[in-house]
Amino acid sequence: MASSWRRTIGNLRSFVGNSMGGVRGGANLASWVVAGTLAYYLWVKPSQDLKREQEPLQLLIQIGTWKNENRFLIHRKRV
């Protein structure tokens, strides 16, 4: 009975090790750091920057300053 749970844990460790590419030690850690850094700068940071850039516009739309119907009128000088 004791060997069955040890075998299960061993199989689980083998599966996890193989799913991470089979690389062990410092090379494995370095590859995960590189992958995480690339993911951050290619996906996470641009989406955060876009949200940060759009926040003031969303606030203005909520306040209602952009809903002014006269914003497209051309004001002409009187002669």
C-alpha cells in the first residue's frame, strides 16, 4: 500500500518534469525567467498601458463633456 502512493508521486513528478521540457536546475529556472519576461513585455505591459491611456477619455465620456452636440459646429465671424 505504501508503494502505490510513492509510485503515484513519482509518476506525478516525472510528468511535471517532462512537461516543463525535461530541463533541470538553473537552465530550467533561466528559461522560465526569459519566458515570463517576454510574456510580460509582449502581452501584459501593452494592455496595461492601453488601459492607462484610455482611463481619462472614459472618465470624460462618463462625465458627459464629450456628449455635447454642438462640438462639431463651425463658429463664423460676423461681418
